[in-house]
Amino acid sequence: MEFPDCGLLKNCVDQNDFSALRVAIEKNSVAMCRVLLKEKVDVGDCLFHAIQKNQTDIVEVILKYDPSTQIRIRQNSCFQPGLTPVSMAAGQNNYDILNILLEHGHPDLEKETAEDSSWECANMRRLLFKARSSPAYITTICERNEVDPMDFCVRLVRSIRENAAVEYEYSQFYDNLQSQIEDFLCSLLNQIRSSEELSRLFKYSRIEKQRSAKLGPRRNEVSLDFLEIAAKENLKKVVTHQNCQLALSHMKVRNTPSLGKQTFGVECLCMLIGLLFPILSLFYTVAPKSKIGRFTTQPIVAFHSNLMSQIAFAGLACARTISSVDFYF
């Protein structure tokens, strides 16, 4: 199908400022969009309208005829100034359209900056952070660049907080973005389906009892880097997630499973271990790689030793206070 050469204005608009391509997008007519684009009609901001309506097929057709890799909203009554197709697709959390745009050469948002203090730059920064915080954008960028999504999200949270400290007028907006990123991290943690996956994420050995004597002393293979960073960054939803707490519980008693039981006899044994900590510390000082020395470094042993030391200190302080009062009277 082709337009007849009869003097028709293919880029004319109606009273609502709708072009023929815009009308085809409103009607979701892929065939008509293809015909109009073949006749090289003016695209204008029609790509943004197609993205807004989540019309994946039409977006692909438009990009085939006009990649529009450098297009950006400058002055438009429908969209915010500074908006790009990638930032719009990311802001709408549309994974498919976002991938189509990147495949057609549209730049990602990692190198986008707005350092000025003007309203336009402040608006640009909010658009960028909103787009970067969307699950679709985080997933796409991490897949394409082979980046750990956990590390990416932590770095993004830091950037958001640094910007929120300057633009305190929009603190609620940035708080909402941080909460959205935390929810995304929790959704990743929800994908864990086995003990093996949990051990890989938190980098601890899942099987401890099958070590051969030929392998020598057991080394500390636990790495809590992710949890430590999450706690440092005050990511409460992540730290309190059930899978994080399960990993912590496992690492606490993984070498001393018998001390993890909640019974009266085990509690008494733990109290006794805490009282014997001075003697255990001597063994660790003399022979840290011995069986008793390595036993002293276990998390649950260290916890009860610290607890009993604090109780003993409080008891001595109370006794000192009581003796001083008796001496005064």
C-alpha cells in the first residue's frame, strides 16, 4: 500500500495536534504504523506515546524505520522535559521495550549526569534515579553487563542517599526509591530454592561433616560481606529477610550443631562454656589450630562467652557497690 501522489500532506495534524502516525498508535494499528513509516512520515514524539501505552510491536516497528537514538523531550505538553525513551521505559518498568531500545542502539543511563542546580537538572536527576531504580532496568543492565545485582543495588542506594542529602526537599521521593530497591533485593532473595543456593549466595560450605582428615584443619570459609554491607547501609528489609536470617542461623551453629538446640541441658552447657572462657582462651593463645582452639572461635561459643563475661562484670560491679555502701555505714 502506498500513498497516491495527489498532493496530500502526510504530516498534517488534526485539531488535537494528532498526526496520522499518532492516530494509528492510539488505535494500536501495527499495520498502519508500518505503512506510514514506510512513507517516511515525521515520527516526532510518537515513540514516547507508544512506550507510554506499552505497545511493544509498534515500538519495534518505529525503531526499524527510525532508530531515534538521540531523541529527548525538550518542550512538550505530554511528557516531562529531559525524558528519553530508555528512561521512560525504565520508569514504567517495561523490561521488553527496554531491551528493544538498547538493542537498537539507545544508550543506557549509567553515564547520564546532571550536576547543575537548576530546576531542569534537578528534574533530570529525579528522572534518572527513578529509571535506574526500576526492577526492569536493574535486571537488564545486570544481565547485559554481567554485574552482580546485589552490588549494583547497594551502589545505587548509596548514590540515592548522597543525592537526597543535598536535595532534602525531595527526601520522600528518594525514600520511596530506596524502599523500591529493597523490595527488589528481597524479591531476589525469594528466588532461593535450596540450601545449596543459599550457601552459594552467602559463601559458606554447606557440608561440613564429610571433610576428610587428610584435608587438615577446617578453615573459616564464611563470608558475610553482603549482609555486613546491607547492615551498614541500614537495609532493614534485606537484613531481616527470612533467608538472610536462615543463613545466619546456619552459620552460627554449623560447626557446633549440638549447641544450637533449645533445651535446658544445652543451655546449661553453654553457660558452663562461657564460664570456662578464660581457660579456653589460654588454649587458643597457645595452640590456635588445635581442636579446642578452633572450638573457641565458633560463633555460638564466642557469643555465650561474651554474654557470661558481661554478666560476671555486672555481678562484680554490684558486689563492689554493695561493699562500698556497707563500709560507708
